Amino acid sequence: MVAVVRALGWSYVSTLASEGNYGASGVEAFVQSSREAGGLCIAQSIKIPREPKPGEFAKVIGRLMETSTARGVVLFANEDDIRRVLEAATLANLSGHFSWVGSDSWGAKMAPVQGLEDAAHGAITILPKRASVPGFDEYFTSRSLENNRRNLWFHEFWEDDFNCRLPHGSAPHGDPEGAPGTPVRKCTGRERIGRDSPYEQEGKVQFVIDAVLAMAHGLHSMLGEACPGGGLCAHMDPPDGRRLLTHIRRVAFNGSAGTPVSFNENGDAPGRYDIFQFQGGNGTGAYRAVGQWVQGLHLQVGLGPPSPPRAQGRPPGSARGIPVANWGYWVGDVLFPLEGCP
């Protein structure tokens, strides 16, 4: 994401993240990478509480406006938080002021931007490259109450997917029986996935299968090393977790969709991303593929929101090239905050 921001020519951005491991680790990695790359300053890093109070998102927009010249905002937020940030920007009459760069939690989802197309217009988002797993659709759509009894949660999925109730079943979503929204139609058991309900292969099926395969390859490698005589020996009962992790990081194989699976020294798989730009307005919009990251960034030249997030104007009493008390430094036409910037 740092490479995307730099390719867009931005040098002064804020980060916005949902509270939790995903948001915290995303911001930490972004800040660290920006320091290593140089030429990119972080105006402020804002965290969205796990349970936001009423008015919380208006406060978020207000805080972003405290450094209003940092119009680029990098988001590591969940789908609901993204939508509420866009809503708050719209209510503050700031649609078009901010230029958003969203992580894979935003991706190419329509739910966060539906009805908020003006506020989301120009947003750059990333999504891991995905491939459909051959045979999975046929397998999954053939699952029924008769042939999938081993899955303890399948009955709950069935009720939710077909909006019906099974005999002696629990109400979906924890609603007590008879509560508003509780389905009253009885399931027949003859419903079929994809025929009587919408179906599309979830984009991360490939990664779930490959994660299981990586574990299996790692266990197989560890077993061969720990028990060369074959079978299960005392060295694998139980297996040592740290040793297993070492073996998992060494695996290399073709995954479920035919793409290579391997890990680097940090345990991360090679990044392969598609890059999109949301183009919308007047109640409509769509994501357009504008680049990819495969062993490096490939982005369409000249891409960017209508108004790149450059600093405009300066605080009263400031002068270009000199420090501004409690604010920052001007470098050319860009205002950098004091902390961590020249």
C-alpha cells in the first residue's frame, strides 16, 4: 500500500484503522514501510473503537480535518466502519475532500459504498488475487441435510441460507422464536444450494484450502525428519509447535487453484494483489481494475482521484520553509507535521 501511495505522488497521509489486530498490524506495517521507503509522512493515526459510541464517526472526520491538508487517508478498517466513515464524511458535506486508499478488507465490496458513491469516488482499494477452485462449486452445491451430517453447524447454515426453520432447530441469529424477523416457513429438506438460494464461490476458498494443505505438507515433512523409520513415534506425540512452524515455512507446492504456495522468512506468502479504483456518483458506481502487485507494483500511469491530496494553503502566520509552532514544516507546497517529518 505504501508503493501505491507513493505511485500516486502523495507524500502526506493519515491512517484510519478499526480497533483490533487487523487494524493495528496493518497500520504498524504501513508506518514501518513508509519509514523505510522515505518521502512519506503520516499526519496522524486514528483508531476506531471496537464499540463506537453515537457520534464517534463524526469525531473521526473532525480529527481528520485537524490536518485537513492530509487529504489522503489509508484505511485498515472493517466493512461496517468503512461505511460509517463514508456516511460521516457525507453528513459533514465533505464528499470528495478525502482520497481513500483501502486495504483488502474494503477490496471490491459494494456494501460499504452503496448509497455513498460520491464520498467513495476515486477510492483506491486492493484485493488478493483470487482464482476459482475447480470442483468446489459442484461439491458445495451438492451438500444437503442427508449427506452432510458431520458438520455441526450445517443446520444453522441451512436455516439462514433458505430463510426457513428446521424441526427442533434454533432460531437464526439468536432471535427467540416468534421474535420479529424470525422465519416461520418450515424447511422441507429438499432445498438445494444454488437452485433455491443465491450462490457464488467465496473468494477466499482458495486460501483456506491452501492453508490446510500447507499444514499437511509441514506435518509430513516433520514426520519424515522426526520418525525416519515410518509411522508415528514419540518425537511426534505430541508434535512440537515451533518445529512444525519451521517445516511449514519451508513448504513449496502448487495450491488448489494451480498457483504456487510458499512463505518468506517472516512466514508471509508472496503478495499478489489486484488494484481497483471505485468510480461513482449520482447513486451509481463500480470498481475498475487499474493495476496489480506481482513481484512489484504495476499501476496505470496518471491514475488518481480528481484532486490529489496535496497541501493547500497554510496556517495563519506561517511561511514557506520555516517551522510552524505546534504544527509542522513547509517543504515546497506541502506541510509536514513535526513528528517524524523533515
